[in-house]
Amino acid sequence: MKTTKKLLGARIKELRKIRGLSQEKLSEKVNVDPKYISFIECGRSSPSLEAMGNIANALGVEIKDLFEYAHLQADGVRAEEIEKLLEGADEEKKRTIMKIIRAVVR
């Protein structure tokens, strides 16, 4: 089982990638060293509450969203997770995703 530090780091990394940010770009927005972001994402460092607030703001989420990592522990894929990820996708991206899913499932 992953530790809380590792799960928090994995969630921050997931949100960062969803938003198309590099570690360097996120570190600029948070005003910290890029190595600090790397250490957090790999579970080697725990961010302070202030740092979590800054990271959440930079990612456009609330602090509580950083702790929504149950899906990172789960073995399977849940439909609601897929729906949440697709919320921001335009119709063209959704069609492309459906083509990929059909190709993989068949």
C-alpha cells in the first residue's frame, strides 16, 4: 500500500499533467525550486499547508482536491473517474478517445 506522501505526490503529478504543466512551470507558479516539486511528487517530501495551498491555487483546485486519490489506490477503473477526466474535453477529443477505446477493446 502506498503511503500518504506517495499518494499526495502522485495526485499532484496527475493534476499537473492534466493541466499540461511541467514541474518547472508549476514550480514557477508556486515560487519554489523545481526539485521541491519533484521531491513532493515522488513522495520524498511532504509539503507544508502553505505550500499545498499554493500548489492547489497554481493547479486551479481546492486543497481538498489534492487528497482525492482513492483512484490511485484502486485496481480497477471506475466510470465516474473517466467522466470527470472528460469534462473539459471538446467534442473532437471525445470522438478521438472513443476511437481509441474501441480499438483497444475490440
